[in-house]
Amino acid sequence: MSDSSDSEDSTYQPSLSPPLASSSSGNAPPPPPPPPPCACAYLQALQGRIRAGAYATTGGDYLEAIFTHREAFFAFPPGHHGCAIVFSDIARDLEERTPPPAGWRADWEGDSEAAAAFRHEAWVIASAL
């Protein structure tokens, strides 16, 4: 006693398109884009110091920071997807950094050179990903 409704249809092929969402208006807004990837903890800490005004650029420490990050980047590239964006943000932060009301700060004298170096490193990281 075989019933055709109990048997499996061998010609069935599932649809590969996503199911249509039912909405009363017919035009549902698209979902928001995912947030941009975060940078590594090293760059987040560096950016925090720069924004707090606690990072001097005259001693060339920014070059050490760039090379330290580059070593970490080439050791594990997947952990640095957002780093090019943050390097650009750091460069912008340095370009827009203004001295305190007390006046000029000698330890910020290298800001323009550091900004150029950070921007270049953003290009290096972006082209390597």
C-alpha cells in the first residue's frame, strides 16, 4: 500500500534565492551596513595617546611605532583589517592637533612628518590586504 504523497519527489530542487520578505509596504529598507572592522589593540592604544595629547613626535617614536606595527601586521594580516583606516585617522589627528592655550609645544614639532609617515603606512597596509 503505497501512497504517492508519502514518497519523495526525485525532481525537487531547492531554490537558491533568498526568501522574499513580506512587508505591508512592499519596499523594506535595506539592512544597515556592518560596522567597519576595528584596528588592532596596538593602534587603538597609540590613537588614544595621540588624542589625549600624550604622544610626542619630535623623538621619532612614531617610526618605531610604524615598524613595530608592520612586524605584527606581516606576522598575522587577518588581525589588521581596520588598521589602514586608523593609520589615516591618526595622520588626520596629528594634522589637526592644536597646541594648548599655553602656546607652542616642542614635543609636537614633528607632527607634520609623523602625519606623512602614518598616511604612507596606511597606503602600505591597504595595498597589502
